[in-house]
Amino acid sequence: MTAFMYIISFGEQDHSWWFTLQEIPGLEKFSRTNNISYLYTSDTLDWTILILYFGLLFILAVYGAYRLRITYLFLKYHSFRPKPKAYFDEEHLPHVTVQLPLFNEMYVVERLLAACVALDYPKDKLEIQVLDDSTDETQAIARSAVERYAAQGVDIVYLHRTDRRGFKAGALSEGLKVAKGEFILIFDADFQPKPDCIRKMIHYFTEPRVGVVQFRWSHLNADYNLLTRVQSVMLDGHFVVEHTARHRSGGFFNFNGTAGMWRREAIEWSGGWQADTLAEDTDLSYRAQLLGWKFVYILDEDVPAELPVDINAFKVQQRRWAKGYTQVALKILPRLGGLNLPLHAKVETFFHLSGNLIYPLMIVFHLLHLPILIVRYNQGLFHLMLLDVPFLLLSTFSVTSYYFVSLKELHGRRWKDLLMIYLAMAIGVGISISNAKAVLEALLGIQSSFMRTPKYAIDATSTAKAWQHKKYRRNMGWLPILEIGMAFYFILTTAYAVHSRIWGVLPFLSIFVVGYGYVGIASLLNGLGVHLEIKRAAGQLATTAE
């Protein structure tokens, strides 16, 4: 008899809270039909579940091993610090164009422009382009600031588009057509570059093959709330460990769309900005590197940026990245076979670009947790724990070491970081439904617009509710219902594990309960807040009209 007979009949002897087969009218007769009888009297379903579970666990463990390898490469090349091969003379510094792509950024645009105008670089060799696709008050704010700075002698121009064709890639492409600079420095609206950043980037381009110099992202509001603290952990893992390991080991890494400088020639030779993916930065990065352009990553220099303070805005950002990366993978990976690249470079590129493809597999794997516990309990297959515990430990250890190494690099050893690592893992699980949806859309060829992440000019000095009555807040959609449903599913799974005294799985199950529960409930509460704010604004408008 299969374990799934026991989902219904479990507890017949001890009168527990499980229903018995006989207690459900008509089910016993229904189970005598050929198909159901076969299901309940063979082990086929049990072994199907076991094979599917271990197959998915193996795939996840392979990606865990890859992450562990990235961490190893970081530690191996940690002492290497890239330096420019030569330096430009002051009188021969090249012309630089700073591009600032905007779309509805009324709260942060003045902060961005002020930082860019203060850049320490010869004024006759610095151009600032404000590439504004906005449809709201941002237009007037940006235009006014540009006119004010232009009157002070700053070489700054305001370029406004009304159709938003190509989204960010389209704006950058249009600006490039009229840019004066040999080098193009790009900042998104939520960034606040330091005055010396150009001087610290430009000299790497004395090497003719260098196409991009990328700085690390740091965070203006990392300690604002729990969500921003967790995001800082997640992003620091990427920018400290991944980028450093790939660059210093000779692998490919991607320009991150901002806080980096391009050689204009590299953009043009590589086919320019293309809008057929939502990750135009990663797309162009790989096209350029596959043509032989060299990228440089500077871990020790940073550009501060604002982290999303709203869970729904954070999920929009993560979905865009997941979908964009998947689109780039579909575009770039088929070309690898015909390229004359070392095997390690092809493997590295595959794992880097395909990482988001595991999100749909993760959802299936998560849903198998309760069935696999039931199969083991009722079939007496506890010895199989010897197979999956190493895989689970590999996956878990790879993530914890990855985050721990990055945090230690930036902040030294702090035991409180272990809690933040746990929460980063949990929230990473919690957003898996949202990201899986994005990946499936990419695989199915479903197109969507570029949904930019709202920014509210939140920094370390902002009050707790500084953003809650501002524009741009995202609706929750329907995904929080599924996320909360998954949290309840794992509460049920945990209850079954406790009832069956399968204690070893409880730490793993807690990650799912916390992750799905936090993401779902926070999304729901924020979504309700947006709904109430819309009603309040509508009421004020009606009162004013009267």
C-alpha cells in the first residue's frame, strides 16, 4: 500500500485528527475503480515522488556547488587588487558623458543631479545628459534643475522622449547618438555618486581592450528597516563575492546598468543597446565580452544607492531581473557552442545566466516536502535521509558561506550577521513564486514593459513612515495569496514532521514558513495600504471638487 493511502487513513489506530477512509462517505467505493485501486495498491506514486524529489534536489545541489566554487574563487583571488596599467595626463583626460536615464523620479532627481554636477572632473571635458522619459512632475523638476545648472556654466542637457520606446535601452541609445564623450558613465536615479568616481574609473581605460569599469553598489538606507537590511546582505553577496570572483579569475561578469563606465566604442562595436530583453545591461555585457572586450570590477570603490523600502517594489525589481536574465540566457546561451571559448568560460556563462531558471523547479521542490515526509514515514525509508542530507547541507552551506564571506569582507566578523543570513535565505525562498512567474513569462515569450523600481529619497535619516504617503507605491496583485497559502502549507508540513517526530527537517522547514509568511503578509499589508491611500486621495479630491 502506498504512503498516500495513509494521508487519508493515518490515525485509524490512535484516533488522531486525520480523517480515515471510512469516515468520508462514498470514498471507499470510489477507490475500488481500476485507476484509484492501482494508485492505492502499488508503490508507483511513492517512487515517482522520490525520484522527482531527488532529481530536483540534485539540480539545486549542483547550483549550490557552483555558488560554493564562486566563494572559493573569491577567497583564492582575494589579495589581488586591479590597478590601471597607466594614467592619463591631466591635460589629456578624455571627454566623458554622464547619462542619467529617468522615468517618474520626482523624489530623487534633484539629489542625483546635484551629485553629478559636483563630480570632480574638468568641466570642459564633462557632459551630463538627463534622459527623461517621465510622464509626471519629474519633467518640470528635472527641466528646471537642468536650466539652473546650465546657467552656472555646467555642460548639461535635458532630453525628453514621449513614446518611451525601448524603455531604458531606448533612452540610452538616443542619448548616445548626440553624446560628446568617448566614455559613457551611467547612473540610475537612486544613485548618489561620489565626487571622485570618474577620476578613479577613467585611468583603467588607458588599456585599449577595457570596455567597462564597474564599481560596487553600496547602500544609502541599509539600516532603514528589516527589508533593506536583508536586501543589503543579498546584494553584497553578489557585488562582493560573485563579481570579484568572476573578474579576478578571468571570467565574464555583467555591467549592472549603473555605477559603471563604458568605452563608447565597445557599445557601438557590440551592437549597441538592444531592447529585446529587460536586462539590456547584461545582454550588452555578454555581447561585448564575447567579442573580446575586457571588463574591470573595482570592489574597493562604491557608489551609494537607495534600496527599495516596500516589499512590493522589491518584488517588482526582482521579477524584472529574473525575467531579464532569463531572456538574456535564451538569447546568448545558444550561441556559446559555436564560439571559440575555453570550456570553463562556457560553463561559467551557463551557470551565471541560467541561475533564474531554477525558480520554477524550486516551487515544485517546495511542494514535494510534505509528500516526501509522508512517503518516508509510512514506507520506513528514513535511511534515504543519508542521501538528501548531504545535498541539503551543500545547498545551505553554499548560501551561508557566500553571504558570510561577503559580510565579513565589508564589516568584519559579526555574529548578528548569522540572523541576517537566515532571513536572506528565507526571503529568497519567499520571492520564489514571484520570480518563477517572471521566468515562465520569459520562457513562454510573454512580453512586458520595463517596470522601474520606485524610489522615495529614503536614507539613514528618514523617518519610519517617510515613504508611505508618496506616489509610485505598487499594488500587491494576486501573488500574496499564493505566498500566504504556501506559508500555511509549510505550517502543515511542520505539524506533520512534529507529529511523526521527524525532527531533523524542522530547521529547513522554518525557512519556508518564515520566508513565505513574511513576503506574503508584508505584500498584503502594503497592498492594502496602497488601496486605502487611493481611497483617501479620492475622498480628498471629491471634497475639493465640492
